[in-house]
Amino acid sequence: RFRDEIGDWRVCIHSPFGSRVHAPWATIIRTRLDAHFSSELGDGFGAEVLWSDDGIVVRLPEAAEDLPMELLFPDPDEVESEVVAALPGTAAFAARFREAAARALLLPRRRPGQRTPLWQQRQRAADLLSVASKYPSFPILLETTRECCNDIFDLPALRLIMSEVRSRRIRVVQVETPIASPFARSLLFGWIAVFMYEGDAPLAERRAAALSLDRELLRDLLGVEELRSLLDPEVVDLVEMELQRLTLDRAARDADELHDLLRVLGPLTEIELAARIGEASPQLLQTWLEHLVERRRVITVNMAGEQRYCAAEDAAKLRDGLGLAIPVGLPTAFTDSVSAESGESPLRDLVARFARTHGPFTSAQIAARLGISQEIARLSLAELVGTQRLLTGEFLPGGSGVEFCDAEVLRRLRRRSLAALRKEVEPVDSAALARFLPRWQGIGSGRSGTDAVAEAIGLLQGAALPGSLIEADILCQRVKNFSSADLDLLCATGEVVWLGAGAVGAHDGRVRLMFRDQVAALVPAVATAEESGTDEPHHHVLRAHLSTHGASFWAELTAAVAAASLPYDDQSVLEALWDLVWAGEVTSDSLSPLRAKASGGSPRSTSRSASRSASGSRSRRPSSSAARASLRVSRLGPPAGAGRWSLTAPLFLPAPSPTEFVTQRALQLLERYGVLTREMALAEGVEGGFAGVYPVLKLLEERGQVRRGYFVDGLGAAQFAKPGAVDLLRAMTQPDTADRTDAWVLAATDPAQPFGAALPWPESSGRPSRAIGAYALIVNGDLCAYLERGGKRLLTFEAASRHDSWVQMLGSFASATGFGGSSSSSSRVRRLRIETIDGESANASSWAEALRAVGFTEGYKGLSKGA
């Protein structure tokens, strides 16, 4: 997006999918923007949207700074309803309505020999539209909507694209530029076309009050449910057999049941009756028929060119509806005219019974069955559709053309098909989850640059990650050619902040990378000084100075400590400062101090103790020479104290309510993992455990924002997933369906590494854990090997024998700029030396030969390799 000449925002969506997709998409965007910004900018706000074959352009006023991305990408399940709701307020609808009304001769010419100006046609059509809008079933309204949705728009394609965006198969890249790009300029060239046919747009009153269409009738016209792909062919066949009494449990067992069968199904031939008597013999069927005919309970008629048996109760319907000759001597109750008493149509009743006892059918099928013309059949079918006893659409898998089905039969088919579909959907195994998580979190995606770093942080924010591994082992897996400068840029501009989440040893700790505006919603409140152990004098002085003076550099911090007559040597101030950092109270605008802290490097200058106690000095004010010394020490300072330091307290304001905090935490967990299980929530250290976020997840499910199901085998029934994540998870059931090799060397603490958190560790001779500095070697979702911190001990698992590629991965990993890809961390060494494999000497291990083949050399203590 960018600003135009007068300062308004222009948002350009570049897309290659064409105008049939962009037109309904733009319609949805305009409606959503109007609803979103009218509450902020007033009811007079109206978004202007232009679409073409190459994309969509949106104009927003200067005050509309924040544009939530979800406004531009609707839920695929709501595409149809949103388009139908917004369609009456579009110029396309008004233009098509005018054309449809003209075709229906509702806009007659006063002088047939002369043309009517277009502007007068618009006015006349607008008047007709204002009256027609009061009648939701007005045919021209429905025809206009059908024409727009089926002929002009490509809604199935739009739903598919939105599903692909949601499942992250299609990536959305956001760019803000100072001026329009060359591609955006070509879109802007046609901006004036938005106003060229403004006369077709309805009046403001009609735009504000959307047309109230008969949605059920419109659904019948559109046939948008696409049941051909939903209905199971086997279910359709089984249900029709049940309706036609062709199953053994529904077969006739005596003459009375045979009579009932004819009353339900209508006239049948003797061959058709023989198929509905189960294991009874043909002789027994003949006996039953003779008995029923003799007692006048069943009669024979010549129907559609063949002799059929029918219940005597149907005699009047067959005579009046189809004109068939019926035997004489029947009781008067069976021969009185049907329509004379009830006003019902005998033919319509026969058609309705056929529909009740069959699955989806065509007009040609029922015409052939009843022995009538297709035109007469269509008239009766149309009457039943009008009363909603029948539905019309495309139902049968593999069928073509329009079909009809009884409403209750169709509901039965849908229920049974969905039940069969659920039964077929088996939970995936743990290996599929291990393949899914790296894909979902963008590992190996090939994305690069600052935007890719920001996108990775969007998934990782809130997670407490080891500071020594964030760049070299976590971000570098998600961003191709990762550069620390990109992360520093995000921190320097204030978009990203980092907060400590507890020290781990003397030189490392856990850190949360956060977008500044998300800190309060995702990070727990900072503990008190007593709880965090930051209640010493140095802590109080630094805290008070930062609270009073704001962001400060190292020299200012040491000067504040010196002014308080406390020891102000580098070591004392640095330790106190990092105590506050790990407690989450203080942060820096750069990650350089964190890198220096993790490297375990020594200060630039020798620590000095130039301070004096208050009682042992002649004056509370340090001498001028001491002051100069303190300034010199402070200016040089340790690398871990570089940068500008500030309190994090303002980031937590305004404080969210407990409900808001839990809700945002649940949404972030879903965003990070795609499929959230109890084990994942526990591994994240969520306050209150999984029970703490479960009520929010359940509510999200009820609102349709997440799905609940048994997606991964063995992980409990309470599993929740984002729309689109389930499809990607199921696509991971077979390793060979991947479009790239699923082989990773992941830090044991990486959120994308599921073992030890979402999944249990496989059986082994050791005790693997999610320790800082340890690595997991995963191939196609199987954990093959585990390299302990320092690299001295290697554990292999059963899957290692099935995937030889892990050995090559380990060799490449050891060669990448030293063990682990960097030598800056205290957990890294310049050369990987494996001393034991599965508890025995590496040199004597069965894997020694394979490791030597990828460049490991045998030494006194084991196998080694390095850059």
C-alpha cells in the first residue's frame, strides 16, 4: 500500500486470477471496510474499490491507518453469503437488473420505433428496483442474483483461493512503499472507471438497506451447495435401496406387507415385486397377488406400456392423474375424485410419492416412469419445488444437468454421507504431525528479507526461546540467508521488542520476541521485585533511573549507580542490569547485548572498583578523578551493556482483562501450531495449563473460528485446529506427497520440533530432553538421532535404520561454519567431536563407517568433523 497525491491510502492487491474472481472479492472487501471503518470514522465513510483482471485497488481516507488483513481475506465458507448480501448495492447488480427487466418486457418503450436513451432506462429500472425490493421472491431479482453469481462471478474459484490462503498454500506478502510500483500504476490507470457508470449504482438508501432476498429460493436457483462432490455414491445407492424396499430388512414377508409396499411405492410390475419379497419363492408371490386381487385390495393397470400391480387406494389418483382405465366394482371410497374434495392435484401427488421413494432423479426419469410427457412432468415438479417439498440442483455424483430430490431424502443423504466421510477420516499418525509443524511454521520456506523475519516472529511471539539459539538455530531455519541486520532493523524501528523470560546459567536465558503492540496481550505481567530476586540496591537504583529519565545508555546507568554511592564497576552494574532483563523489567533497542551475553565474552576493559562506601569516604560525592574514571569505564563498557535500555512497564499498558489475555494467548497458540493439543499447551507453560485456554477454544469452535476433532492419533480427544491447518496436516500423511524433502536438523527447543512436547521421545538407550544446545535430526517426520549439548553424545532411534539420509545431514550440519552454524554461542564448539553413540565408543559403533563416509575422522576420543 502507499499514499496518493492528497495523502489518502491506496491498497493494491496484485493477483493473477482474473476479473471473475476479483469482482466478487472486491464486493466483499468494500462491504467489510464500510462496516469496519464506519464505527471509527463515522457513518459517512464509504470505501472505494476498483477491480480488474490484474488485481484490486482500494482507496481509504488518510485517517484509516490500521488495515486488518482479515478484512481483505474472507472466510471461504462465508464467501457466498457475503457476496449475496452485498450484491444489491453494486453497479453490476443494477446494470444486470436493468437488462433482465428489459428482457422480461418490464421496461416497455413509449414509441416502439424509437430508441430509449440509456440514462432514461437507468431511471426507469431504478424505479422498478425500488418497488421490487419489497418482494424477496420477485423473479427478476432472483434471476439477476443468479446471473451475477453464476455467469459473471466465479464463486467456486474464489472460495478455493481463500481456502488456499487460509491453509498457507498461497502466501500473502504485505509491502508499504512511498509511491506506487509499476504494477500498481497499471491498476491505478483504470481508477476513473469506478465512476464512469455511477448512474447504475442504487440510491444511498438502497445501498444502506441491503435487498431482502428469499435465500431458500435463491439457493435452489443457484445450486451452490455442489452436492455432487459431497454425496457419497455408495450412500446414494444404499438409501435408494432402502426407500425402494430392496433390502432384506424391508422386504415383504406376507400378503398384508405386500399390499402396504404397493401403497408406499406405487404401481410395480411382477418382476419388481419379486425383488422385494426377500427369500420368498415366486410361487408364494403369485399366491399373495391372487389373494389380494381376489379381495379387491390390489388391482392391475396398464401403465407406461406394461402391466403393473397397484393398491386399490390409488385407483382414483391413477385415473384422474394419468388417465388410466381402472377395473369396475371397486368401493366408492377408492373411485371418488381426489381433487373434487381436497383440491389436491392427483398427478402432483403421484410425482411427490415418486420423489419420496427415490434418490435424486431427472424429469426424464419420472416422465418415463409415469408414462407422461416431460413438459407435464416439469410442470408438476415446478409446483412441488415452489412449495419446497422438492429441491432442485446438481446432486448425483458423476451426473449432469438439473436433478430433483425430496427435501427429506436429501437431508438423509447428506447426513449419511457426512457420517461416512467422518468415518473415513482417520486420525493421522505422529509422523504426519512431525512433518506438518515445520511446514506450518515456515521452516525451509525459502523466504528472505525483513518481511520474512517479521512473519517468523509473528508465529513465534510469546514463546520463551533460548537467547543463544534465536538467530542461529531458530530464525535461520525460517528465513533464507538470515541476517542479524534485519532483526536489528525491526528492533531499532520499534516494531519488535525482546523481553527476558528467566536466566539459564550465567550467560544465557530465555527471551520472547514480540511485536510491540502485542506485548500486553501475550506476555504475563512482570513478577514483583521480591519474587524475581531483583530487590537489591543496584536494582532499585537502575529501576528508579530508567523510570525517571527514560531510555538510557550504559554511561548514564553507571553514572546513576555512582551517584547513589554504590559500587559502579562494570561487573556489578552489568549483573544488576541483566537481573532486571531476565526478570522482564528492562529491555534494549538492540539485540547486540543479548548476543554478547550469550557469547560469554569478557568486558572491553578491566573491571574497576572506583567506588567508595558512604562511611569510608570524606564526601558522598566522588572525587573528580574518580568521576572521570567512572565515565571512562562507562563509555567503554562491556558489550553486553551496549545499546539503549528502557523499562518494559509502558509496553504492558493498557492492561488487558483476564479474558482478553487468555483469548489472545489461545489464538496465538493456534497461530503458532495450527493444530493445538493439550501437550503443546503444557509445553508452552501456559498459566493454568490446557484447562486455562480450553473455554476459549471451545467458544471459538462454537463460533466456527476453529475446528475440533481427533486429528492426531494418541494425543487425546481435545484437539483444536485452524481452518486450513487440517487439510495441510492430512496432506502430510504420506511422505511422498511433499514437494520437497522433509529432513531437518532442529534445535531441541524449537517450537517446530514436536518430540518431548507434543510427541513422546521414541525408545532409546539414553534420556533425550528439550535441552538448550541439543539437536534433533528428523527425516520425513521420524526422529532418527539426537545430539546432546556439546555434541559429545549421540543417540539414535529405530527410524535411523530406515533413513540413511540423517547421516549426511549430520555431516553437513557439522561442516556449516563450525558445529551448529556459528561459533558465537557458549553452547557451540568449532569442531563437532562425537565420543559415544548409543552409550558405546563412537569408534566402535555400527554407525562409525557411515559417519566416516561423510567426512568424520577417527581420533583418540571419537569421531570429529568441523569447518
